[in-house]
Amino acid sequence: MNDKSKMEDSEQQRLDYLVSLQLDDELCEAEMEELIELLNLHPEARRRLVATSLFDVQLADILRNGGQEVGGQEVSQDKLQLDRGRVFTGSLGRVLLAVAALVLSFLAIQWVLESLNSGERQERYIAKITGMSGPLQWIGDGGFVTNKLTVGAQLPGGTIEGQSPESWFELMFKDGSRVVIAGQSRLVFSDLGQKELHLIEGGFAASVEPQPAGKPMLVYTRTAVLEVLGTEFEVESELASTFLNVTEGEVRVKRLSDGRSLDVPANHRVTAAADQSFELEATPEVVSFWEDRLALGPKGVYGDWLPGDASEGRKPAVKSIPHTIKETGKTIYCIALRVVSGESPPVVLRRDSQLVVEGRIAKKTKLLFVGVTLQHPNGDFAGRFQICLPGESVNVNEKFELDLDVKDFKLDPSLWEIRHKLADSPLGLIVTDIWCHTLWDSAGLELEGVELYEAASVD
């Protein structure tokens, strides 16, 4: 049975626990919000709990009246359908009070949920998910946490997090403004009459509709504040710097270290950092070549960075790290290198683009995946494209070098359901990440070098 409303055992146990706290009048505000959210996600559980609570009140009323009538009507044993496994403890008066309180609570909850599912819900929820893939997590008010997000889910603000290089989501506000995040990122968003986004880590691309006068969208990072009236831009946040690239319109950026501001027009970019020049730069023309920066350290690396040892002839490398897919319980062992950077021009794939990957494995593996994450020139997510190689193509404990034709890369099957939103081919798109992974069992995958270049055309 494939029913999204069906509760898992862990959720049922949590629901039972919260109900027991409510019975004892020990439910705090955050737990009450969690209870409401569980019942909102699972209508059948809500109906069952309300019906059961009303039944308990009927039963208590029968006991009080000698088992004869409820509301002036005689109740037969067949209609009552008593569950002989149900046991009441304590005095009858305490049971009546507890059950009555429980019924009132659930009736109140049901009323709240019904109102949220009607027009009032539209006032509370400020944005909805219009596209997603990979592991995501949302943290709402009161600390409620869920990774069971779906396209169309309406969110009242909170924190949304991409948990791996495979993560992607598109968030649309009520006015049509869109925010697109790919890879590992964490974004806090709210709209109390003025949109505020706090980019804790990672980056996003945005297409922002004209905002109300005097109420621009505000984007906060560790090192800058952006004021957005209506434009298209990309922003990346690191521990000590913020990179902004504007593709349409204009964005005002304020550097927090000294309070200095710049207006960044279309086709320009800037980096806001205390130890760097804060000057406008024209967005450079795209290039078709790129080489890894493993020799410079772990910046932009997803995996365990290894410094290398010149005396042993060992180059700097990066080792795969595990990521478990919660839905299946299976694990992938992944490496990803960030290509998008304020320090280099955009890198685009051409018809003759080749991707060279050097590395080694410590154990046999059935399959080896190499892929790229791509975006359109305006920053919109364009998809992940990959090639799947048999494990026999690489030897254990021997250095391998793969020279791959990008034209052979196909859309990641996990994105098949949203293929209509994505590119048909990797060609002509900008590379944000290059990645490599094995499946299910660790093969000890390490990468020592990655290079993208355009081969000379042969007429």
C-alpha cells in the first residue's frame, strides 16, 4: 500500500507518547506543535484519535449513568462495541476529567487543522516547494524537524537544508519569487511583510519579483547583507566571504566588516570579505576548461581531504565519505568538487568537452559513477548528468585515469520524474560541481586529479 498518510511505527510511537503527555497535562508548547503537525500529516490518524476520544467520553457517560443511556438514548452492547482490552485506572472522576480534556484538545486541534487547510492556511504559509531531489530537511517553528518533504508542500518559513551534493530544491514565494538551491546548503527564510533570507552555508540562485516599496528582500550571510528589489542573481556564502553575481537588475550589497555598500548591476559580481578588495568586476566570459585545486587544501571539497606526501610521491587527494539515503537505508560513498567560484570564470560544457578523472580504489566495486551538476546561465538548476562505468574498468590498488566524453553523460535517473523542468543535454550549461561515487559498500574511492578540457575538433 503506497499511502503517504500511512504512519510509520516510529511516528505512531511518538504520537502515542505525545498523547500520553497530553493526558497527564504535561505537553509543552513545542510538543503540542509537533502533535498538531503529526496529525496534519496523517489525516487518518487524526480521525481515529478524535473518534476514539469521543468513544471514551460515551463510555464514561454510560458508566456514570449505570450503563443505560447516553444523551437520552439507550445504547445497546452491539452499538457500544466495547474493547475488552481497554482498562481504566484511577477514580471515575479522574478518568472523566482526563478524557474530557483529551477530547477538547483533539477537537481544538482538528478545528485548527481544518482552518489551516482552508483560507487561513494561505495566510500562514509563505512559500511552497515547486521542485526537489535528493536528501532535504526542514526545521519549522518549535524545532519540528522532517525530511519527508514533497513537491507542493507549503511552508510557513523555517530552515531548509540540502544534506548532500545530490540535494536540490526550488522554493516559490506567493508573489512568484523563486529561490533555487543545489548541493549542501542551509537557508532560513521568513516573510512578516518583508522577505528575509539567512544563508547559513552554501549558495542559491534567485529570481525575485518586484518587491513592495521600502521593503526589499533582505539576504543575510556571515559577511554581508543584500537588498533585492527585483532581479536575478546568485550568491555563495563561506565562513569569511560572500560571492554575489548579478545576471539581471541590480542588487545592493553591504559588507559587514566596515559597513561599505555597493550597487551591483547586471553582468557584474563582487566578493564581500574583510581581507579582500571590495570592488565591482564585470562577469567574465565563460570558459571550457577547469582543473581541480586539491593542492590548495580542502576548500570546495566534499570528502576527506588528504594532503599528500612529496617524499612518497603521493599527490593531494580526496577520499569518499558515506551518505545514507534515509528512504532506502542504503549508503553511497561520494566525492564532490565545487567548480563555481568567485575566483574563476563560469565553466561551460561544449560539444567536445572531455572530463579526466584520476584516482584509485582499495576494494572491488560493481559500479563507478562520474557526474556533473549543472545550472543555466541565470543560475537555475539544470540537472545532474552522469556516466555509469563497470567496476572492471578500474583495478584495485592501482591508479586509474578515465578520459570521458561529456556527450555520453545522461540525466541522473533519480531526477527522471522532474525531467520536464531540466535540460535535455549537459551541453551549453554551466558546471557547478563534479562528483564521483560508488554504491552500497565502501570501495575506498580516492580522487587525485580532475580536469575538464575541450578536445580539438577533428574535421
